[in-house]
Amino acid sequence: MSRLQKIALTSIAIGLIVLALKSVAAWLTGSVALMSDALESIVNVATAVLAFGAITYSARPADHNHPYGHHKAEYFSAMIEALLIGAAAVAILFQVWAAFSEPRIVFASTEGLALNALAGVINAVWCFVLLRQGRELRSPALIADGRHLLTDVFSSIGVLGGVIIARATGLWWLDPLLALFVAGNIIWTGWSVLRASTGGLMDEAPDAKDIAAIQRAISSAGQGAIQAHDLRARHAGNTTFIEFHLIVPGEMTVTDSHAICDRIELALTREFGNVETAIHVEPEVHAKSEAIDLSPPDQS
Ligand code: ZN
Ligand code: ZN
């Protein structure tokens, strides 16, 4: 089992623990807000299972049906996460509306609040691990799972803070007002997770930092060639696809130009890990003005 799969499995286990804690908290307090918080945890367990499935499927090697690999499965799981995040925000907005239209005094026992807070802390720690590991391992499913959990941490803080402040001050409208801010934050998260997953599915260009790293790798390993142009790249999960044209002197042998290509492929692999490169070799008559210059300084 890969490290990514182990993390995804741990996510399911932690989701179950948090669900148990929040259920007991809701049962102890009889609070509707804490009950809905516990119900949301069921969604967390479901999405953790979904992320595990997507990670397992996308790790499959390329086959006859999917010659470019299965990496994009993770973007579908991220997209479903985004929709569920949006649904959570809508549910909170309904509660806010209900609270404003029919003010009620919030009652919650201290033990129940403490248990809910403990569940929130576990979620916060785990969401930090998920986001860090997800970025390091370039896993869109894990990052989306982490961001989903982050919205839960925010809503837990909102629910707890609202209940505690309303109980201390007697200002009933502080609770729904805080929930309104929480909902706004969750909508923003849902939107950015949705944008990231559609970007992946649409083969969006890598960011400027990655493009610069690709250009640096090509120039550092491209001695013997003249220039590189028509560079295109895209990320699909943890794999980076890179293609470009390489201009070499027309009289260079196939063996020599192949050696340059292999050096560049190695440099790109060192930079990005899983890389699939396609290089189209051309003689100098095909040189373009917009290109990565590879000729030695004294010649140009
Ligand atoms: Zn060309
Ligand atoms: Zn080769």
C-alpha cells in the first residue's frame, strides 16, 4: 500500500472517531446545532472513503484503455468534495435564516461543548497533516479532503463560539451572525476547490513557478542543442506532462540528439518526479524567435 493510500485510510479512521465524539456531544447537549455538526461528520467519512477510492484508482498504471494513466480520477473526487462543501454552506445558511426568523435561547451543557471542541481539535490537526502531505505528494484528492475538513474546523469554531458567546452575553443574534461568516468562508473554500479541480480536468497550464523550473531544467541540460520552443506542460495528479520542440544543428546525428533529449528528460525528472516528456527534434531552419536559447554564450 502506498503512503498516499495509508494517509487516505487514516483519514477514514479519524472521520469515524470524530463522528463518534460529535454524536456523544449532540446526545449529551440535545443541541440542534451540535446535532447538525455531527450529521456533517457522516459526510466527512463518506468523502474520506471517496478520496481513498480515487487515490487507489488513479495509482493504477496506464493500460490499453487509458494510455495516459488514471491520474485524473482524483479531480473527480475533488469536484464532488467541492459540491459537498457548497451543500454544507447552504445548510448553514438555512439555519441562520431559521435562527433570525425565530430567535431561540441556546442551551448547551459544558461537557457537550468540551467534547465537540475536542473533535474540532482532532479535525484541525488532521487537516493540517492532509494539506501538507497532499501538496508534497501532489494529490488533488487529498488536498480537497483537507480543505473540506478545514471548513468543518471553521464551522465547529463558529458553532461553539456562537453558543458560548450567546450563552455568556444573552445576545441571541451573535450566534447566527457568526454562522453567517462561517458560511461565507465555506462558500469561498468550495469555490476554490471547484476551480482547482476543473483546472486539472481542463489541462490548465502549470503556474509560473513550475514553468520557470521546466525552462531552467531544459537550459541546464540542453548543451549541444540550439533552442527549445513551443513548450507545453500540464499536471495530472502527481504526474507532469511536458512537450516541446528541440532545435539542433541539422548535421547532428540521431544518436547525439537523442543523448541531449535523455539528459533533458533526466533533469526534468529530478525537478518534478513523475514526468512524461515528448520532444520533437528539428534542424535550425525551424528555429523561432520566441524560444529558450540553448546555444553557448560565445556563439550567440
Ligand atoms: Zn518547431
Ligand atoms: Zn529515448
